Amino acid sequence: PEKDESDEDFKSRLRATFRHELATAKAAGFLIPQVVYGYYCVNADGNDVVVWSDESRSSELARFSYPRQSEAPFMCIADFYRTFDKGPDYAAFHIVTMGEAVSIEAARLFAGNEYQQYMIIHGLGVEMAEALAELWHKRIREEWGFVNEDGPSIGGLFRQQYRGGRYSWGYPACPDLEDNATVATLLEAGRLGIEVSEETGWQYQPEQTTSAIICHHPQSKYFVAR
């Protein structure tokens, strides 16, 4: 906030700036939201989540290994899925992106020493990617049939007042960034022009891209595995 500016005035000023910058970016074609997602038959195997090629569970398509907490309650993402002997379970995976154009524009602004506008455009791209991830997570809850369990307010969604959890790689419960490449292969993310490899540091390109495994288990909430 500026000097003597109230919190409400500060928020009102930022909302106006945000709406202007968003409208400008949309009109210029800098934001191109795209999603690839799918549902897969899975099972837990110790600390791993095994992704099967189909419901016969005879052929392993991919495997994700997750850390387990070293102290009680000893949680691990794999705990939210059935073991093989308990029958098939299901996980959703998605990758969302704002496309390459916003990264190109941000790089142009940075190279031209237009740092304030660079920070605005870069931040807008990052936040819109996260907003798209939230939107698509809701879409998945709708398709799974339990979106009616969502909390009554937008603010509540930021406190995980909904069923299940969305875990992105690089965070404490699933820190292995190399799994970004596994998800990209699983979902054929190249169709959207998304690349990820050792050369990119296992980070997605375009930069304004994120992925997640989405659990339907009611107890799957954010936690730190260490």
C-alpha cells in the first residue's frame, strides 16, 4: 500500500490494475489456456503409485515414488490409493499451460529493461496458470461426482474445503521434479507444445505450465513429507 492508503483502497486499486492488464493480455493473445488430462487405473505399492495401462492391471504404464513422513502420522501420497489386492483404484492427472506467447512477451519486456511491466506480465501468466489448475481440478471433481462437497466460498477452496487433493511435483509431499517428465509422457503433453527434460532442469517449458496428480480420497490433504 502507498502512504496513508487503506487496505480496501489498496485492494481496489490492484483489482483495477489486474483487470486492465488481464484484458490487455487477452486482447493481445498473450494468454492461451490449454489443458490435457486423463483418468487412470492405479494401485499403491508401498510408497509408489503404479499406473496401469488398463483395468486388467496386467501392464504397468508408469510408476511414481513418493516420500513418507519420518514421524507420525507417517503419511505418503500412496496411502490414498488401494493396494493391488483391494481392487482397482483411480487417479486423475492434468497439465495446464498458458502457452508460449506470454513467456515470449515477458522475455521481450525484460530485454527492453521494462522491468515493472515484465513483472506484471510474468506474474499474470503464472497466476493464470494456477487459476486454470484450480478450475480444472473443480472440473475433475464435477466429473467424479462429488463437487457438491465443496465449501460454500471461494476463500474456503484455498483452505482445501473440498474433497480430495491436488499435488504438484516440486512441493514437499512430492518433491521429485523428474516426475514432471513422466506425467508429460503419460498425457502426451507434446500435443500442446510442452517440453520437459534434463536440459530444462525437469521444469516445464513454456514456463507458465503446471501439472498434478489428483486424489479423490477424502483424507488426501496437503502435508509435508520429511
